[in-house]
Amino acid sequence: MTRVTCALSLAFAALAPTYASAQNDSAYTCVRGAASTETIEVSTTLARDSLTTFRAIDSVLARLGYALDTTVTRPGRWVTRPRFTWPSVTNKEMWHGSEHPGVQVFVTAVGKGKSTRFTAAARILCVLGTPKGDAESGSVPSMLKMLSAVQVAGELDTFLKGKP
């Protein structure tokens, strides 16, 4: 049985490096300013060895459309490039509208014998409404952070069980 826990992390410095290029990246501009670095994380211990889990994480992130930031990704730690597309499971949902605040995902995995401790975290890059409103539970940015982290964890679980 897999137990999954969720937590809001206000200072997730171990996983979420300051994404300096995000502020200077000509690919996008945060019209209302950069969002806070707060993340939402999902953690679990998987009954899989680290090598199997590491390979699965690579596959799952690619399958979900995330590109890795190779300047900070290293064994046991994955950092994605900013993404400005809604998760495919929300394409027809009306809760989010068309403007996207950008999302970045961080994954860590640490092997412990025949199991691996796995954490997926997500943060928003740009303020969508107001900083205070975006931080509220149920806001679009809050929902996107939660959905992004949970989707990575869920897809990894499905992938490791060998289901499509």
C-alpha cells in the first residue's frame, strides 16, 4: 500500500532553487510580477529500487510534457523548465481560463535499499491575479500547483505498476 502525503512548503530551498534565469529568460515575462517561491509537495515511499524509480521519473516527466533544466538537474533531483500549458486532464475544464501563470516542477528521489523516497513539488512562476489572491486555497495558481505535483506522483505510480 502506498501512502501519499501533501504539504505546503513555504521555504522549499532544498528542492526549489531560485530560478534566476526565469527572471531574465526572454521566452516569457511576468506581467504582474514574479510569484512567490512557495511550493506544494507530494511525498511517498515507493516499494521500488532507486534505479527503477529514476528511470520511471525520466519517462513520466517527458510523457507529461516537461522539459528538464539540465543546468540544475542531477541524479536524484529533477528540475523542469518553466511550462505555460495546462495539464491535459484540465483542457476542457473552466476553472482556469486561458491565461497561464507558468509552472515549474521539482522531483527528488532517494533510494533506501529496496525502496525509494519520492517527492514531487510544484511552484507557480508569475502572479496571475494578485499575490495575496493567488496564495489563497482554491485559487487558480494554488490549484495548478497542487494538480501538477499530484499528477506527477500519480503518473509515476501508474507507470511503475505497468499500466498505460
